[in-house]
Amino acid sequence: MAKRSGWDERLSVSVDAKGLVGHAGSVLLRKCADRVGLTAALSKALPGGAGSGWRDRGVALTMTAAAIVLGAANLSEAEQLLTHQSALFGTPASDSTMRRMLAALDETVLKKIARARARIRRHVWNQLAARPGGFPWLTIAGRQLTGWIVIDLDATVITARSKKAGADVTFKKTYGFHPLAAWCANTGECLAILLRPGNAGSNTVADHLTVLTAALAQVPDASRAKILIRVDGAGATHELLEHLEALNTARRTVRYTVGWKMTDADEHAIARLPQSVWEDTLHQDGTVTADAHVAELTGLNTRGGWPEGMRLTVRRTRPSARQRAKLTDFEKKTGWRYAVTASNIRHMWGICGSHHNQFLDVLHRSHATVEDRVRTDKAMGLRNLPSQSWEVNRGWMLAANLANDLDAWTRLLGLHDDPHLARAEPDTMRYRLWHLPARLTRHARRRQLKISRTWPWRDAFLTCWQRLNALPAPT
């Protein structure tokens, strides 16, 4: 019987290959940063220096962000990854240089960077509006929210395995940090993020106002006419809702939906609702479901001191087995689990039926997609803060935020018509594009990056590169 040849027959392994690039997708990220003007803007915002050994801090911060997109979890990994790509981008900054750069980001520099990001974001959003599909407006219950910018606020916990400045016991009984962030639901961008100690409260008004103000400053002036703010139960505070009401002007409409912590007064109000007022709820696609019901609670609730005109919408569902242990006596008696949402939405301009309780219910429930944003941010540098220093960790968080921008902008500008990549998550993008191997060749004083002709997403890579190259320079 003849011996079968195995796959490793006459196979040898060596480590002497030249011109190989293991994470070729970095060229798309760097090209995006350069074409939209982010790299140049960061170079102007960060302090400069002189001397043959000086590294441009804007380039260093941009490449740190790109390394985070590729999967770097700390500065050492970022340096090693970028060193492997030195044939493309030149010798990178060392991890100690990166550390000094992040530590030097004081409040003055952070404000300059925020203003620079806002200018670049305005340019990017103009390019998004010029795409064949236009700006990415949200669709809720089958209705497109044209003209509305939706901002979601939420906090998360970043655990720490060692003693770090600011790390403390969190409300979840873990140990680490408790940052608060705001995301644009239209584009998936993280507009602002605030590093907070682990013992920071979930409903701290001052922190919510800080993050909200920073997020609104990132929204271009031309897009501020209609804003929707969505927050979970941590946002149900007098000061925050009064602030949101005060943001309304003759030229700007601000609407909000927030979770509501139920009290005995709310349960007494729910008990007074007749059975006939309960309506079936809607799925996100607009279809009706009889598994849950919604009703208007405004006018029946006796809790005072809240903004005039605020509406309360109550939703009831059958509790799951895990939820039954946390039901109140009232909920056990009725057999339903209740959740209340507060809102100032009487009507959203241009949205038919936006005043209905069913629409308000599904509109607030879609806020749950913020959990996806939290997960993707943790997949890009925020699963663990890498330093003992508060200042370095704050700078790392900014770099991770820039990484989020680069990832979102590259997909929205270069892959917007690819249904499998336009809203792909970090792990998917790393497998399909960011970690794509390539060979760097030189001929006739030109360099060429060659990728495999058999890779399924080769055309998407090339199309993205061509579209990014064609972007106009920011004005």
C-alpha cells in the first residue's frame, strides 16, 4: 500500500522573508486620517519640538490610534506592531515616547484636540451627506428620522487587575473605573468620553452635563437643528432634564427619552389605568406584537417638580423566570413587569406618528444598541487601561476614541455600500481587512502593496483605498 503524502510533506519553515506586511489594513486607516485632515489637525494641536530625534506628536497619536484599531492593547504592543510596518510608515515612536505624549495631554491640549476633531468631523459628515446613500439617518419602527441626530449616553465599567490611580470599587462590586460616554447613533462615533474613578455614581449630574456638552460640541453646526438625547435610568434627574429643556431655542429642537426609576406613586398611577388604554407594542421594523403593551401615564402621576410638559409612558411585559425574583409586590399581584420612560416628545418634526405611545416606546428601546457601542469600544483599547498613571490612562482613552473615529470613518466613507462591512464590528474588520497580509514591492522608484488575488474581500480593500484617495481636502 502506497504511503499517503501529508500536507506537511517536504514543508519547511523559515523566518527570513522580506517585504511582508502582516496588517495591511493599516494603510486604509492612515490614508483616512490623512485625507480627512485628522493627522495634520492633531499635529497643530499637540505641542511641537525641534531636533533630529523629535517625533511629530500628531503622527504618533494617529498611529497609536491605528494600532489600537488593529488590536494593540497597550503601548508596548502598539510599538511592536508599528515597528513591523516601518517599511510603510517609517520608524515609529517608541512606547516610552508614546507614554510621554499621552501623559502630556493636559486640559489645554485636550480642548485643542476636541476643537480639531469637531472641525474634521464637520468635513467627514459633509462627505457622508454627499455619498449616493446620503447621511446615515436612523430608522425606527419603519420611519426614517431624517434630519435628527441621535445621541446616546451610557456608562460602563472597566475592570483593573492591579492598583491604578483612580481605580476603586464600582457599583457592580468590581474593581476598576467607571467612564461615561456619548455616542452618535447615526454614525457609531464616540463623540465624547470621560474617565471617572470606579466609585463614580451612575447618575452624577455634573458628569452627565460634562459629557453631553462635549458631545454636542462635536456635532457640526449644520446638524444641530434637531437633536434627540437618549439616556437610561441614570438620566432621570431634575437637573439634567431641566438642562435639556433649556437647550431648546428658536433654531434648535432638543428632544429626549430617559429611563425612569419607579416608585410607589408610579405604581399607584399604573393601577388607575383602565384596561382599554393598553396598546400592543411595536418591533423595531414597525410590525405589531401582542407580547407587550404600552400606555400613557402622563397626568395620573402625582410626582411633582419635573419639567412642564414631560410625558410618561409605561410598558408592561410578562416577566421572565430570572426577573420574577426582583418583582415588586404590585408587579407580583398584577403578573406584569413594568418600565416607565420619560420624554418631552409631543411631536418630532417630519416624523409621522411620532407622538404615539407605541413610537415613543420603540424609540427609547432602540437605545439598547448603545450596548453594542460599549462592546466595540472595549474591543478597541478600552477593555483594560494599560498604565498606573491617571494621565496616561486618560490619554490612552483619547487614543481609543480616535481609533473609534478612524474605524467608523473608514467604513462609512470607503465601504458604505458593502452590507457586510459598512457596520462590521472590530473583530470582523480585523479578520477581513485590517489584518490582511500583503507584500510590499519596489519598482521604478515606486512602491506597491500587493494582496492575494484569492482573498474574498480583496475588491473591498481596493475600492476603499480608491475612495479614500478621492476624498477632497478639508477646507
